Amino acid sequence: MKAYENTKAINSRREAAESAERLLRKVQSIGHLPRSTEAYKIVTNCFARAGMSAPALKLVKELDSIGNVAASEFYDLVIKAISLSDDKDAV
């Protein structure tokens, strides 16, 4: 997942974010729910760098719902995603 997070090309960031989420979902589907928040943080950062605020917020809410309370750094990433998005109504 770290490789997806480090994607530099702007047009590839959306694709990298979607790929990172697919990898997270694949890990979950085989019964390995990440216990630490690091995997969620990486995917959330991928969404943030791609300006994808809705999936970033959805992931943070998912993390909260499974009992891992998202730290303020997660919400910072959602704010970053909103600021980089083209959605002027996202705020």
C-alpha cells in the first residue's frame, strides 16, 4: 500500500487511491481486518492526495464504526482531500 501512497503523477493518484482501497478490501475479504490504523491511514492519504473527499470520509467513518476511533490526523487528511477536490460544495 505504501507504493500507492507514494505515487507522484497527479493523473495517477486517483488510480493509485482506488488500487490501494481494493488491496485493503481484498485483505479484509480473506478475514484479515487490519488491527492497526496504519493501513486505513495510507488509503485515506491516497484519497486525500487525489482530492477524493467522499471516499476519504467514508473510510474514516468505517474506521470509527469498527471501534478504532480515527485520530485527528485522519480528519486532517479528509480536509486535505476536500481542499484538493474540484467539488465546491464538499465543504
